Amino acid sequence: MVAGKVVLCFTAVTKIPGTIVLSAAEVVKEAGGVGLIVAKNPSNDMYPCTDGFPCIEVDYDIGTRILFYIRSTRFPEVKLSPSKTVVGKPVLAKVAHFSSRGPNSKSPAILKPDIAAPGVNILAAASPLDTVQDGGYVMHSGSSMATPHVAGIVALLKAMHPELSPAAIKSALVTTAWRNHPSGFPIFAEGSPQKLANPFDFGGGIANPNGAADPGLVYDMGTADYISYLCYMDYNNTAISILTGHPTVCPYEEPSILDINLPSITIPNLRNSVTLTRTVTNVGSSNSIYRAVIEPPFGTSVSVNPDVLVFNHKTKKITFTVTVTTAHQVNTGYFFGSLTWTDRVHTFQVADVDKVASGVELSDGFIPLIDMDELQGCQVKNHKIPETNMNQIMGTTREFFKLPEQEKLKFHTTDSNKSIMLFIAFKDEIENVFISRESLRFSTFPFEDHVNEWPSNPPSLRKDVIEYCTSVKKVEFAVLEAISESLGLEKDYIDKMLCNHGQKLSINYYPICQEQDLEFTRGIRPHTDPAIVTLLLQDDVPGFKVLNNGKWVEVGHVPNTLVVHVGDLLQVISNCRYKSLHHQVFVNCEKERFSVASFCYPSSDTAIGPAMELIDDDHPAMYRNFMYREFYQEMWRSAVQHATDKRLDLFKTSIA
Ligand SMILES: O=C(O)CCC(=O)C(=O)O
Ligand SMILES: [Fe+2]
């Protein structure tokens, strides 16, 4: 039965890594089998079988999917191919099952672990004494593989910021760590079953070297803080004096462990209310204003005082208090929340609610904006695009996608030099997702150059596109003016930089999805737009989500508004004051969704680069100048096509 076949087997045994697969492989080999797939939880070890016998370990989830595949076809096939290195694709981040977990039993008020770093199947240089090394290299897993990553980052940070104390460096690592994978996917904690990871699995998160290089604020600590901790832990004066090397006396009033200046706050056994203090030190640009953004843990309320911190060349340190009040009668477990100090450089400042509420004009063509706060985007109302115009372009979009396939497929091409392209649904085999969107993307400006390329069916399309694009271009001008002004630039700065504006329109269709496929289907995956700004007209079918502080947030449909969001090129022009928005579209089983996105582009011979006015000692140029043409070519390079956050890498300066 087994002869000539690949065997899939499920096991509940969690033996020493690798051995389970090895012993099963021997049995399969003896029975004449040609390969082995072992499904077990947890699974992540990659140990070769002996004599090059093909074997692999997968988790139950993948094992079950393989099983379903085997059952779904009469001749299931297994393909073996040489391993390859994949660059720029997100991998699911998991906290390994062997990684130690919090809370800290000795001092539950101190969060442990502090930080997570890669430590599974790490390819490293080997000691000649390593028994499994191959040509000086070896793959190992464990804290001994994760700690060198952190030690390396710390060494780089210390080289960049020699003045930072060990506590400040630790703080920089903890406060900037990724709490989601940079692709937006959550981090899982390995185990059976897998669950979403929380700070007891990863501490601050996964170490983020570039983030830690620019932490803005740090929670610093000195000898006095460590002495307070020892006093709290009931070390007597004699023991502490031996450690410090000079006579040391614990303060008469016992310090609260909650006040130790750590970059995390853990309150065990919270009853009613507690107030604690922290002190932050500004290590970013000297004139900065930070605001507190609080996500209280479930069932608690949290207040911070003061909630705005104003730093200047004299004020480098500010102490604040945090009051946490619980509504829980009984304490049943830990709940997690967050306190973020933001200087809003990464946000869409034109949409500041305060400014709008106090009626400050953003530009002559005053556009009231609905703030999407912190989302690098906003919704625009009173844009003066006639409602009929918006309805017509939506109607045309629906009609186009209802056309017979062959009519639509005329526009299908993989040639990125074409100024009109139809994108159709496809399956990404590697990530096992089905991307269901159909989308027609075409150049619009200047109309006379392009109108004849646009579909002539439905007959209303050309007229509706011209009308809509003309109106939307006006909104775009107003938005670019508001953005220029918010950056302290001349109102027409971006307009001038663009000389000849380009514009592209994307009309999109997201079909209904079957319930059973929902998990593996996306309308469009997380991405940023390769434009300056995008103006999105969406219908009332939900699905459009944006990444906000590591969380995917639905941007609801507000009648008669356009969603405006930042694209990659505005990130460049603004020298990173604005960050391009990560967004994606989910499908649903009840309603199909349509949308019309207009992208503001430079023309191909426009030079793009950070505005000179936004470059100074505190803000060195993050990007070099480049031609838009160069960026467009880079965007289509296969390696960066899906990892949209890699698009700008080629244009970064050495500082960035
Ligand atoms: O259809 C939407 O809501 C978003 C479309 C989009 O993100 C895009 O085309 O880049
Ligand atoms: Fe997009």
C-alpha cells in the first residue's frame, strides 16, 4: 500500500524535535514509501531525514488541508522541488512553543518577557565542534539564536546613540517593537491550538531595529531605580550596599514597584483604582509635542496626566501619572491595553479635528474633513462633486463588470507599459489565497491622449469618466494644497513639483464569496498605493480596511464622501512626515462590492524627492531624488510587486 507513495501521518506525540519524523521515516522507507509528511502540533523544526529521504513536518492545520486535498481528487500529487529563498514575502510570525512566557512569578508587576526576536531555524555560522554543522553552517533554534539578534541590534543602537543608557536602549526596543507582523497579520503563539500572542508571549513585541533607532521618547532608569527595586524585593541595606559598593539605605517609605520606570505597566490584582508614575526622556528632535493615545484594557478606564507633553531645548524629561480604574468585581486574569505617545508626524495632520472644529481654513477651497485620526487618511465631504456624477461612475463601473468575459478580457494584459490593464482574479499558490478582485486600471489625464483607449462599452463609460475625473481632479488640487500647507510649504508646492499631473483611475469589482472559501479569499491584499494620494469612492458594502497602530480598522461608508489617503510618493515628498497607508479589501458572502479609486500621479519624467524645506539636521533626507519612471519600473519588478513596503527601498538614502 505504501510502496511508491508519499505518506501523510498525523501524530499526537511531541518527542524531542526531529526524532518523531526520523523514526517514522525509517518505517515508511522500509515499506517502500518515497516520502513522508508528518502533521503534528506544534511544528516548526526542520531536520533533514537521513540519506536524503524526503520528509517534512507540518502543523495539524496544514496537515488537514493536505488531507482534504487528497480526498478531493482521484490522483493526488506531491511535488518536490529544490528549496528556494523567497525575499520580500511576509511569513506568519509565531512565538515558538519553547519560548518562555510571562507573567513573572517573582515580580508579577514587571512584565516578562521583554521582547521577542527570530529564533527558529536560524541559519548561522557553526562551531567546528557542532555535530550537525555542514560546511561551517548550521540551523538551530532557541534563545541562543534569538539573543544574538537582539545583541546585534543593541550594538548598532549604541553606535548610533552612544549617550543612551542600557535602560534607555531597552526602552527603545520595547516601545517600538512590532505587535503585529509588519505585513499587518497578527502574531500567533504556538501551541495546540494556536492563539493570538499577547505581551506574556512577546513582551513589547518583535524587535524592530529601524523603529528602535528612532524611538522619540524613552523610559530611562538609573542606579536609584534599581535600588528601589531591590528594596521593594526586601533585600536589606547590607546586601544592597555590597552590590552598590557604598553604604546604601532604603528610603523610609517603601517605593511602589509600579513606579519603576519601565517601558511597560503591569498591575497584578488590581482593585478599584491605582495611580502610578513614569518619566519619559525626549531623544528625538528637541521641539516636539506628544499626545497620549490610550487603548484601555477590557473593563478598565485609564487616564494620563498630563496627556500632552511639550518638549523643547530646555525640557528633555517629563513625568506623568497614569490612573487605572477597574470595573471588574473579581479578578480573573490579565487584560491588555496600550498607551502610545504620538507626535503625529506619521499621521494625516490636515485632518486634525481641532483645526476643523475651530474653523481654521485649510485652503481657499475650504474642504471640511472628517478625521479618521491616526490613519494617514481622512474622508472628505463637501467636495462639490455632484451626486449624480458619483452615481453615474458607480453605475458605469457595475455595467462594465457585468459585460461578457470576452468583452472585458480584451483589456487583459501583463504588459505593464500598457496604459490600460484589466486585472483578473487569481490564486496565489504560495500563500494559498484567492484574490477575487477584478479591476480595470487606466490612465485618464490628459484625456485627449487616452480617451480612445478606454472601453467603448458600456457606451456611457467615456463620458462618465471624463466628468468624474474632471471633478475629482479639483478635489485632488485642494487636497494637495492642504497637504502642502500642513507641511509648512507653499500652497502650490506639490502641484508645482508635479508639473504635468498624471491621473489613473481604477474601477473595481469584488464578487460575492462562498462562505466556505471566505477564510482563503481576499478582495485585495494589504498594500500601499504607489501614488501621491488616492481618492476612493466606495459603495456601501463594507470591506475596506486600513492599518491603524498595527490594527486593521474598517473605514465605514459615509454617504457622499471620498476617502483620501497617503501614497508612497507623498511619503517621499514629505520626507516621511506622512506615511503611506496600508489598506486591504475583504470580500463578503452577501453583497458584491464596487469602488472607484483615482490615483494622483506625476508624469513619467517628473523628478520626485523630499522637499528641500523639510530637510535639516534633525530631519536628514530619507530618500534621494529620482524620476517617476524609475519608481514605476521598480514597482513592477517581481521581487517588490507584492511586498509593497519594499518599493521605496531602492530610493532610500544611507541614513534611512
Ligand atoms: O476598492 C477599494 O476599496 C480599494 C482599492 C485599492 O486599494 C486599490 O485599487 O489600490
Ligand atoms: Fe490601494
